[in-house]
Amino acid sequence: MSSALETLRRDFGGDIIEPGAADYESARRSRSASGSPAYVLRPKSVRDVQAGVSFAASAGLLLSVRGGGHDFAGFGTNDGGVVIDLSKLANVEIIDKERHLVRIGGGATWGQVAAALAPHGLAISSGDTKSVGVGGLTLTGGIGWKVRKYGLALDNVAAAEVVTANGQVVHASREENPELFWAIRGGGGNFGIVTAFEFVAHPTTDVFFGKIAFPASEAATVLQGWADYLRTAPEELTSTVEVANAFAGGPEAPIEIYVTFDGDDPQPAAQAIDPIRRLGTVTGDDVALQPYADTLADGTTPPPGIQVVPRSAFADKESVPEVLQILAEVRASQQSPFITVRSVGGAVSRVSADATAYAHRQAELIIVTTLAGPEPTIEAARPALEAIWERLAPHVNGAYANFLASATQEDVAAIYPTQTYRRLAAVKRRYDPGNLFARNHNVQPQ
Ligand SMILES: Cc1cc2nc3c(=O)[nH]c(=O)nc-3n(C[C@H](O)[C@H](O)[C@H](O)COP(=O)(O)OP(=O)(O)OC[C@H]3O[C@@H](n4cnc5c(N)ncnc54)[C@H](O)[C@@H]3O)c2cc1C
């Protein structure tokens, strides 16, 4: 046995899962990739995380860090290396009732967070799905059902506890290690393993949530009207549009506008939502008052062999009309991918572009196309997808890291504008000069 492994077995109090073990089959997989790691480590404490990081570094093994395991690029597993699976570090604790300060383990899921906070009348705007991890979603963004009022998930982080590449525990906040704190709010898992986040939660009541459907034939006017309205709508209203859905009738699928109104008073809720109802001929409307935690979907794991391949970009105010016109046209084709458009703006845009490593503050919309199916279906659909993105290219910018299935240099350049990337590289040189944390949209230390 190598001395690195001996040290791991001595210092590590969690589970060490190796090929042949009963739970190896499930442990080796993340949501989007199977993989064959040599070791899957499930730490139960910060000391275990330190031991796991030191083991991967001294054994010279590739390291994957898995939070909720939901990323689309397969970062959460690898072949022949180490996976540190944080799922046992999922504690959610209110540490300051007055300030609504909540400490959350780096391996918690948003469903666990919503369930733990609901009895206290608190919530954190995160994402739309319970099984998604706090770690991955927060470290690169976090666009949830209250994003226009409370900003990205990362905008609500007050501090973090990070195990860096040398196995040390470092605290990051505005006061302590502020450059690291800047970097982990957008720079992903490049700088270490976040064993705990401190978030400022917000008080929540039940919310009005649901979808309003319009006929496919009204796509162009409904989409333009929706984007125009969101520009001045109350920030209690957050909204996303399912522009194209191959599983709901392809070109005939309705335009479905999801809305959340953050509040339980029917009158302001109706005032905020009714202008959307007036955008066209409503063919379905299931908006209803419900607990915030119930608005999050359970999340499903695609069956083996089925790939889910999202791609994303931002649209700024001046390009919104062209972008929506293009999407209204391409959705009418049998080859259209799934297309979702999320409205941002609001509280997201009030943070300056250099305040965090998430720089796309000026965007009004996030455009996400998704292909789903077995590999041959995905490959057959790629040319039509490329054609769509070629049309969009003059009007969109950047990419949202959480909705990307690849991690090329072009992807990294799209996620991080040059100034942001340079600053991230300086932080990387300080905290991970050997690039131990490389299974991510990687910032190179050089
Ligand atoms: C069904 C579904 C719904 C989604 N809905 C939304 C949504 O509404 N809004 C949105 O913004 N995004 C959404 N996403 C995208 C989601 O934010 C990303 O897939 C994100 O990467 C998932 O985080 P994770 O922790 O589950 O993933 P993982 O695969 O575990 O991690 C992703 C990356 O983060 C790193 N990482 C994770 N945890 C830590 C940690 N504690 N410390 C250091 N590094 C860590 C990993 O190493 C990896 O590089 C959705 C994804 C899915 C599959």
C-alpha cells in the first residue's frame, strides 16, 4: 500500500469506496456521467475533507469534487482518480436568527435547504430543482424563482469555509481573505472545497407560482411582450419562458410562461401577473398560492445512455428583440431543441460587474438550448443547433457556466470576461498553484 493511501486510511473517518464494493456502482456516477474512479471518498467532517485533498495531491491522482452531482459536463466523476463526494456534509443550521444567517454544508441540496428553512419562514433564492447541489449552483451563479428580488444565490453568500489545495482550512468573507471570497462567487470549484457556506436567507411567505400557456401561433408577440413587461414589472415577479419543448408537441407546443410572485397577498400578485395574462390567448393557467419549498421540482436522473446537453448565452437589452424574433422562428422547426429563456435583471443587475467573479450583470435574459436523447440523436441534432447559435451569435454574449455541457477554452472565455479571468488566475496561483482542482471550467494558474 502506498504511504499516501496508508495516511488516508489512518486519517479519514468517512467512507472509502473502491471498485468491487457494494455501493461502488452508484458511487461512481454523477447525474450526467458514469466514470470509473479508483476511490470515491465520502467525508463526514472537515478533517476528512482535508485528508481527502491531501491524499489526492500526494498520490498525484485526478480529483473530482461532487456537491449535488448535477453538473452537465461530468465534472463529478472521472476515470482512475479520486472523487470527493460531499453528500454527508449536508447540515443546515440557522446560526443567527436576527440576521437570518444560515450555515449550510457544502454537499447539501437545495431541497434539503428549502425543507430545513420553511418551518422558520425563511428561504434562499437558489434554483428550480430540489436535487441540485448548493455547491455547484452557488459557486457559479444560482438563478432561482426569486432571482429578480434577491439576486443570484451567490449574491446571498456572506462567508465560506474552504479547504484549499494544501489541505488547509481558509475562511473567506468580505473581511477575511476577500480576494478568495470574490473568486468563489462565480469562479466555481477552482480554489478549493467549500465545506460550508454562510448565507443570508430572506423571510418568505407562501408564493404565487405556476405557468400560463399561450398558443404556438402567438409565439413572437407573446415573447416580445413578456420581455418588455419584465423590464418594468415589480421585482417580486420572476419569470421564465419555455419557448420550445420537443416533448410537448414540438412546433405545436404552447409557449409556457412560468411566474413566481414573492408574496401571499392576492391583490399585488394579480397586479403583477395580469399583464402577462393579457399578452395573448391564455390556454392554460395554473398559478396558485403555495409554499415556496413546493415550487422546487424533485429532479430526475436521466436513464443510462440518455444525454442532456445544454448551451447558454446572455442577451442584453438592445439585442432582446432580435434574439426573441430568432427564437420564435426556430421554435417552429421540427429540429428545434428545447429552448428556455430566463429573465434576470432586477437585483442581479444592481451588483457591479467586478464585485463578484460572476460578471454578466448587464444581461436581461439568459437563453438556454438543450438537446436530450441517446448519443446518435444528439449528434444528428447538432448541425441544426449550430445553425441556431450562428444566427444568435451577433446578438448574444458570454455563457452561464451552470448551463453548459462542455468545458472547452472557448467556454471558459465565454464564462469569464478577460479582466475577470486574469483576476481569477491570480487567486488560483495563490490557492491552487498546481491546479489540483481542475475538474471544472478551469482557470489556469499560469
Ligand atoms: C435538473 C436541473 C435543474 C437545474 N436548475 C437550475 C436552476 O434553476 N438555476 C440554476 O442556476 N442552475 C440550475 N441547474 C444547473 C446547476 O446549477 C448546475 O448543474 C450545478 O453545477 C449543479 O451543482 P451540483 O453541486 O449539483 O453539481 P456538481 O456536479 O456536484 O458540481 C458542479 C461543479 O461544482 C463543484 N462543486 C460542487 N460543490 C462544491 C463544493 N462544495 N466546493 C467546491 N466545489 C464544488 C464541482 O467540483 C463541479 O466542478 C440545474 C441543473 C439540473 C440538472
